[in-house]
Amino acid sequence: MDWVAVSAIATAFTGLVIMFTVIVGARQARAALEQIGEAHRATQLDGMMRIFEKFDDEQFVRARLYIMKELPARMQDPDFEDYLRNTPYSEVPWHKALTTLERIGVFVRMGLLEGEPFYYNWGNMIVGTWSDLEPLVELNRKVSDNPYLWKDTEWLAADAARFVREYIAENPRVRPSTGEPFTLEAYQKRSR
């Protein structure tokens, strides 16, 4: 018996076993990654559906309508700062919209919810609502002496604006009312 030949055969067999193990391991890793991806998509879908329910909530819709239609005039009242100081926050008419957007901002900022699929459906609304809320938030920060108040709503609006601008650049359309290219800035002016 030639020990060199036996050793060569054993080495070749060991190499084949190692190669087979690597192939099986790679397939298992790929399958595991696919399962993780599917679980991630299912979790994201569940989160998005829950957020959509919040946006369809009657209190949220009423709060947004107040922000768009009544808040600018209300902020001009001479007693508005006192109103902010003395009214429990849960009783202000914009409470539901601002707290909902703040929570979503936290979810997206912390990576618990992906922003881009969410912005695809609600980006314009978020940006438009923030545009209407920004003067109130600045006054609220002043009254409370807290520059971090509603920081995640502000962040959410900026991130949504980034997405909307990119989307508009890749998918240009004209405004039906003017025939000019649609821009986020023109949309914000219209919604005021």
C-alpha cells in the first residue's frame, strides 16, 4: 500500500467534505437571510398599517383640519401665548396631530419603521402639516423654554421633504392649475 496515494485520496476527500459543507452552509445562510427579510417586511407592513389607522383616525383628521384652516388666525390673537402657557396640552385642538407625528418621527428616526415606504404615501401631508405647524412649534418652544420640543416631528418633516424632492425629481409632473412643474415649495404655498 502506497501511503502517499492514501494520503492524497484522504486530502482530496477532506477537501470535498469541506467544499460540500461550505455549499450547504451558504445555502442555509441565504435561506436564513431570506426568512429575516420576510419577517422584516411583515413587521414593517404591520407598523405601516397601524400608522395608517392613526392617520385615518377622526381625531387626527380634525386636528389637521384645525391646523390648516384655523390655527394661523388663532395664532394672531393677542392672548395666544397665554393660551399656550395655561392650557393643558391634551386640550389643545392640534394635540392629536402633533403627538402622532412626533411618535412616528421617533419610530422612523430610531429605525423602528422605515421612512421611505411611509413617505411614499404620506410625504406631502407630513411636509404640508409641518409647514403649518412650524410657527406654532417655534412659539411653543419659546413659551416652554425648550428648544428640543417636537424635535422628532421637525426631523420627520425634513426627512419626508428630502424623499418627496427626490421622488419629484425622478417622476416630474406639471401642476394642473398652472402647467408649471410641480415642486414641494409650490405645494406648501398652496396648502396654506
